[in-house]
Amino acid sequence: MAQTAVPAGGVIAEQIREVERARLRALVAGDIRAASELHASDFQLVTPVGQVLPKDAYLQAIATGDIDYVEWEPGPIDVRIHGKAAVIRYQAMLEVIFKGRRVPRASYWHTDTYENADGQWQAVWSQATAIEQIMQPPLP
């Protein structure tokens, strides 16, 4: 039997949006304990440069300051729910210091997959893509 998506405006979708906002706040604050609870044990991040970081390496990099989120402000978060899994997508303004080098504030697309385990939504996969500002030639 095919499973249908739950409407993006429902209560569950709003719960997932709030979990994502809480996850971002924990990462910006460097609150590893809170962040750990919001990431599944098999979490993986694909960075804008294509590096894959498992949960332990990602949270360790935040704990040591190798990744220091200065700002991570999400825009509206789109949600697609399929049973105990959900996919979210949004644009965010992000500024980060990576291994002591400040990455200028820029806009990124974020796509995250969540799963509900024992009543708790946790991030399983996350991917960020930088939005490049392409110069358009002036109109004649």
C-alpha cells in the first residue's frame, strides 16, 4: 500500500520545524549535549564542499571549535512527512569559522532528513549547498 505525504502545515510538521530550530540553536551555542540528542546515532552531514562527517566527528569539531557557527538563521522551512520519516528544506543565512578561518556570511540551501525513533524526531542526514551569486549581464 502506498504511503501518502502528510500536509506540510500540520502539527507534526510544526514539531519538526521546531526540532530543526532547536538543533540550529544548539549548534550555534556549541551545546553538544543538546545537539547530540537531536542527531541520530548514524547521522551524517555533507558539507558545502562535499565532505561527509559522521555524528561523532561533526559534534567533536564543534566542541573543539574547528567548526564555530557564528550565525545560522533559517528562513521558512518546508516539510514533507512520510510515516516516521520527514524531509525538510530551507534557505538560511550562515556564517561560520572553520578551523580558524571565517567563512563570510552567505545564503545556503539546507536539506535534512529526519526520522522518528521512539517518539522523538532526530536528524539523520543533512546537506548544505552554498548559493552562488552569479553576475547577470545588464539588459540592453
